[in-house]
Amino acid sequence: MFEKHLHQLEARHLVRRLRLIESEPGPVVITEGRRVILMASNDYLGLAAHPKVKAAAIAATEAFGAGSGASRLLSGTFPPHMELEAALARFKGTEAALLFGSGYLANLGLVPALIGSGGLILADRLCHASLIDGCRLSGAEFRVFRHRDVAQVRTLLARRSARRETLLVTDGLFSMDGDVAPLPELIALADRYGARVLVDDAHGTGVMGPHGRGTLEHFGVESRLPFHMGTLGKALGSSGAYVAGPDNFIRYLLNTARSFIYTTAPPPATAAASLAGLEILRSEPERRTRLWANREHLYAGLTSLGFHTTETVSPIIPVLIGDADMATRMAERLFQSGVYAPAIRPPTVPRQSSRIRVTVTSEHSHEQLESVLAAFQDAGRALGLV
């Protein structure tokens, strides 16, 4: 059965394989014995290999060990967990925060804690898989709306019973398209129709907004949502996720979110590393300045070469190819030219929308970005894409 399924995936050019990285994260990595420019990492600010982040993880490991040993409600809470939650609450301007092992776990626990059987969830069709799975686990009626389609959301809200509990779910910054949700409009609709809004700001955290607090800050709507979700494994350079909000809501999650209650706590080292990442985000704003300068340079270069992109407004720059086989061939040509930018294919993205998802960081040099553009030009011309 498994071989048959794998053969079917192979025939559709959808088989995935792991590629071993043999060096620490950075703009250049070693894989398959080669040095390549990495254009696929979500380490937007280059913090995963920052000396202070590594030192914090090492110090916490020396002090508290490599693992937490149990769920935090048993014996798995350590000082770095508590310190990180306090820092996250300050960062987001809320009363409290709760740490999860990953963004996936946060959403699996958060959505069912917010709504259950009898309720209605309206979710953007391009929401992250963890949100979709959390919606299904909740037991609520689950409907998707067209990507960023405020008019359809308005229609769906108007049709429902005025007393029916409703949750609007969306990414803040969409991971495969690089565009942002229309948060002011969605929040206004939620206020009008008595619904709640849940924003997964995994890719916005540390990137969007004047201070890097995320897509909510970018739109100036932080005060209009009582709770915020984001991750620590992207711009902040470590791993894990958080929900920040009022103290009573965080205590409610601690008692109801199954993905928090029934899992071993994140290692103290990752919490300490995230805490160091937060401090660097605050103290080194030049990293975000470099990130956005690099983004503008690369985006302008790719579009001037004739490549088509999504309506991206972020360091995620998807180069649209369409056919899965062609996207795979494009990625392989780029790799042979020293650029690691893998193909993204269904089911991660809709059919006939396969792409090369390019992500730029603050640590890419001008010379590296010029090499990336030259590789795209050569590969695109060879395959007849430009």
C-alpha cells in the first residue's frame, strides 16, 4: 500500500525528501558536501546562530539539563519558561503569556479552547495546516472563505444566527504567499457581528510592525484583539510558540489546552534562547532595517527579470511556476548554481500554483543576493520561464 502511494506521488512530481544541512543556519550552508546560498530559511533576523542566543542555550543546559522531563503541570516548569513568558507578555503588551512546544501545538490547543460544538469557524482557505487541524478538532462547523475575501466573510456572517458563537481564523502573514490578511476589515466585521478573531502571526512576529511585534502592530490593531499567537522558531531564532493575552485567558488555556497539558515541556535551553532573541530584537533594530533593504533589492531584481510573484509585501517572495514538475526542475537548476531554494508543491499550495518560495534574511550580503539573481536568470532562461 505504501509503495503504491509513493509511486503515485512520484508520478505527479510530489514526492518529498529530506536534505541534510551539515552546518549551522546562516545565509550560506553546507549540504551534500557543497556550500550553497540558503534562500529557504525562516530565520529572518539571523538569530539562530547568534552568539548570544547560542550562549543562552548553553548556559540554560548547564544549569537545568537538556530536557524538561515532564509536562509543565507535573514537574517540567523551569525559570527560563517563566522568564520567557513574562518577557513575551511585555513584548506584546498583555498581562500574561503561555509557552507551547511549537506553533502547531499552540494552534491545536488554542482553537478548541476558543470554540466547540455548536459554534461556527470561518477560516481563510490559505490558513496554515495547524490552524485547519485545530479547527477540525474543535467540533465546530468549519467553513473556509476565499483568500483575503472580506466581502465573502461579511456575507457568511450576515447569514448566520446572530446568537451563534463564531470565530474568524486567519494567518497574519501567509507563509506561502507572503501577503498579509486584511486585519482591520476582519476585526471590524467581527465587532459588528459579535465574532472573535484568531490570528496566527508566526511569520509576522519579529518581522512586521515598527518594533517587530507582528502583523497586528503593522496594522495598528493590537489593542483590538485580546489575545495574540506567534512563534519563536522563525525570526526569534529558537523554537516553540506562545499565546499572549489577559491573565484569566492564559490561566484558562493552562487548564484546557490539551496540547499544553499533555506534552513534555520545551527544553529550558530553547526558552532561554528565545529570551535572548527577544532582547536582540529590541537592542539591534538594524537587523530589521537590513532585512527590509534586502527584501526590496531581491524583489525588485526578480520582478525585473520577468518572474511572476504573488502579492507579497514581506521577506517571503514566492516565484510562481505553476506546474509541479517544472518547479522541481527549476529548484534543481538553482541548486546546481549554488542556490538552495526548494520547490513548494501541492498539497502545501493549491494545484497548478507550484512555486519557488524564496525567503531573504537580514544576513544575506549584497553579493550573495546578486548571485541568487544571476542563478534565477540562468535557470529561468534555460527552462523558458523568462
